Amino acid sequence: MALEQRPVGKLDHALIFLGPPGSGKGTQAKVLAAKYGAPHLSTGDMLREHVAKRTPLGLKAKPIMERGELVPDSLVLRMVAERIERPDCSNGFVFDGFPRTVAQAQYLGEMLKYHGFAHPYVIHLIISNMLLIRRLTGRRTCVIGGEIYNIFDRPPKVEGICDNDGGELIQRPDDREEVIRARLLAYEKQTSPLVNYYRRLGFLAQIDASKSVPEVEQEIAQAVASLRGAR
Ligand code: AP5
């Protein structure tokens, strides 16, 4: 393992990436999870896997995701509760796209207490809607390793092919402009109240997500260090 990939220590916390679609939650959550050797728990990825495998959950979630709406809390919470039971979560984990409603956040608080974790750290990614649409319409994802590219700002070396593993790069079905608008609306109405919810509880850091990927990564690293120092 290369030196820079070696985990820097245990996270021992739940870390939440909160931000609108396309703000860079997945891009940054992967980096941070690797840095701490913690699992990256993307509820979007988990749901897409259920859809691909045509499980009962996937069959319920598919039309909802295609419309850009949120999957009902009861379904998402059961899926997350099962995931954090697994042994790889015992030293903390990084959530990407969860929680997304106040009810999910309240339930997460109970789950964390039950598993002996303290309050979560929350990284709030802030960015304008104009930039989000460019990022989402330009996003391409590797079908093998899930690496995220952008045809405008972060293209692969060879068009349509992942630099890491040669996998095909595909566009997500919900990255069409009309679905993106529905997703942004769902964020505004159902998820953005979580900013105040977590601000009141403390341990929330605001990050300017319009900067470049390395700059955002650097700001997040500093924010996590100061959140850890404040515990
Ligand atoms: P989900 O998969 O979570 O999608 P999302 O929240 O809409 O977020 P995205 O994955 O689109 O964006 P991101 O913030 O991760 O950005 P990324 O890093 O990829 O959810 C999909 C659906 O599943 C939901 O609509 C809902 O139906 C359902 N769902 C999921 N969780 C749920 C829950 N908890 N409850 C209910 N329903 C749920 O970056 C985007 C692009 O920008 C990429 O191309 C990237 O390369 C580029 N980029 C990133 N950072 C930068 C930068 N700093 N500069 C330039 N380009 C950048």
C-alpha cells in the first residue's frame, strides 16, 4: 500500500456528507473514507445496487429514483440499520447521501447511541444550482470501480473508459436535466432543514464546494481535524 493511502487512524465516529445533488459528496466521501480506512456508505449506491439486482427494495425504489424523489424513510432506514451492523463499521463510517430527512437524522441518532457512537460530524457542502447542473450533466461513473469523472472538469484519459480499471463510463439515468430539477427540489424541501438541525447540535462544518476537488479535499481535511479536536 502506498504511503499516502495508509489510514491516518481510526475515525471512531459517523461522518455525514450533507449537500445537494452534484455538490461532490461521493467524490469527497470516497477520499475521506480511504484516508481513515472506514467504509464509505452511499445510500444512493446501495439503492442502485438493489435496483440492478431487482430485489424487492430495488423494484420499489426504481420508479421513485427515476422521478428524482426520495425513497421512503422506512425502506432506507432498514437498509442502513442492516449495513452498520456489519463488523467493518465498528470503528466509524462515512455517510454519503444519508440522512436526507429530519426523521432519518433522528433515527440515525438513536442507531448511533445504540452502537456506542457519539454525535456525528457533519460536512455541509455549499454550492450554487448553476454549477450543480453542469456537474451532474457532465458526470460519468465507472461500472466496475465506481470512480467518478466529469466530461467538463475531470475527463478520463480515454473517452468513456476508466483510467483505473478500464471499466466503461456511464451516465446515471437520473442525471437528465428534468430529473435533476426534481432532485434539487427534493433537496431544498426535505433535506436542507438538516443544516439547521445539525447546526443546533454542533459539530457541523461549512465547506465551499465550488472550489477544485483538491481544494475542497484540503478544506474538508482541516474541518475534520478541527471537529475531532473539539470533541
Ligand atoms: P444519490 O446517489 O445520493 O445522489 P445525490 O444526492 O443526488 O448526489 P449525487 O450522487 O448526484 O452527487 P454527489 O454530491 O455525490 O456529487 P459527485 O461527487 O458524484 O441519490 C440518488 C437517489 O437515490 C436520490 O435521488 C433518491 O431517490 C435516492 N436516495 C439516496 N439516498 C437516499 C436517502 N437517504 N433517502 C431517500 N432516498 C435516497 O460529483 C458530481 C460531479 O461533479 C462528478 O462528475 C464529479 O466529478 C464532479 N465534481 C465533484 N466535485 C467537484 C469539484 N470540486 N470541482 C469540479 N467538479 C467536481
